[in-house]
Amino acid sequence: MEIDFWLERWSKNEIGFHQQTMNPYLAYFYGDKGPAAEQREKLKVFVPLCGKSRDMLWLSQNGYKVFGVECSERAVKDFFEENALNYKHAEKDEHSFYQTSDQASVIEIFQGDFFSLQKNDLDNMTDIFDRASLVALPVEMRKRYAEKMAELQNPGIRTLLVTLSYDQSQMNGPPFSVSEDQVNDLYADYFSIEKLCFKDTIDDEPRMKGRGLTSLVETVYKLTRNNQKK
Ligand SMILES: C[S@@+](CC[C@H](N)C(=O)[O-])C[C@H]1O[C@@H](n2cnc3c(N)ncnc32)[C@H](O)[C@@H]1O
């Protein structure tokens, strides 16, 4: 799934992955169950492969700073415009850089290739929210993605990772099936991994049923970058 594939999806508006409602796991683990409201202004959440996810809006409205990366200019502009957020645009290194221009919220999005990010781009990052990002990538890119994630993070950064697993013979991705074994293979060298919850969501996913799936298990993990160097 190279960038051109995604740019074409955005240009044809084939964005079935985009959700109108906030992700319930994000709202649970970063809402009432998460850091106290007064601590949140110190927390900055990285949203890789962010699309125009309204989860970024939720994070901002709930006191977190947000930093996204997304290759599609259309997705980035739609995010700000559809959410009626004023924004500024500048060129920075090889990325286009967008950020909210209202004092009330801090949302920054690099429009460019995730794989070209440098460690200093993630300075001050404390948390990562990965929904429909790892699972958007085919198996050979997932390893590169996990290695890049390890390279970008300082010890202690936490990731809330949402994966999907299903019988890959029933449907071609994306989204791809990513099993618990794969999560361990990808991340165990550099992260401690805690499985938080899982649920078969097929009855809530008519789009996936229509593509032939009989089961679709969503699993949520907490990854914490450990001290091992990369
Ligand atoms: C399946 S969508 C998920 C979007 C978002 N996480 C959400 O929950 O709606 C994957 C997104 O990653 C973007 N993308 C894919 N490869 C990328 C790359 N190498 N760098 C930056 N963005 C990329 C695509 O344009 C697409 O918007």
C-alpha cells in the first residue's frame, strides 16, 4: 500500500475507514479512565496515518495536544475545514505543516510520508494513538512501520494500539488482519506489551460482513517503549 494507493482513495472519496463517531477505546482509556484533566495539557498525542480522524478533535477538546501525520493534502484540509477549525499552513523541511491557529486547541499535522519523519519531529510526544494505521499496511510494510515507530520514540512513550484480526482468506485488506502473535513479533524487542481488551465486532460492521467476514475481532494493546536502544 504505497502512498499513491491512498491518494487515489482520497481523490475518489473511497474512505470507508473514516468514522463519524469518536473511537470508544480512545474515549475510555484517555477519558474518564485516563489522565486527570489537569495533567492533560502536558501530554501530546501522536496520531500516525491520521487521515481526517475526528479522534484528533476529541483529544484536543479533552485537553491533549495533538500531532498527526498524513500523506493526503485533501485529508488534512478536510480535517480542519469540516471541523470548522482555523488553521495556518507552512512548508517545513520536506513536509507541509498545518496547525490550528486558535489558542484554544493545539493540533498540528505534517502532510507527508510517515517514513520520512525524524526523531526530533516527535520531541515532547508522550502518547500515540494507532487506530487503522498499523492494520492499513500489508505485512512487509508493517515491519518497517514498527521499526520506524521504535526509532522515533523515547523510552516511556505509551501507545494505544487497536488491531483487527479475521480470517484473511475471507477478505483482502486493507484493513489487514494482525494477530496477537504478529503484534508480539513486531513490537516485543522494543516495547512492553499489555493486552487491554478484545471484542468480536462483526455484528456492528455491516461493511465488513458485506466483504465476506464472519468474525472481526478488535483488540486493544498498550505498548510502552522500553529502554533498549534502536
Ligand atoms: C486506513 S486510513 C486510517 C486513517 C485514520 N487513522 C483513521 O482512523 O481514520 C490510513 C491513512 O494513512 C494514510 N497513509 C498511508 N500511508 C501513509 C504514509 N506512508 N505516510 C502518511 N500517511 C499515510 C492514508 O492516506 C490514510 O488516510
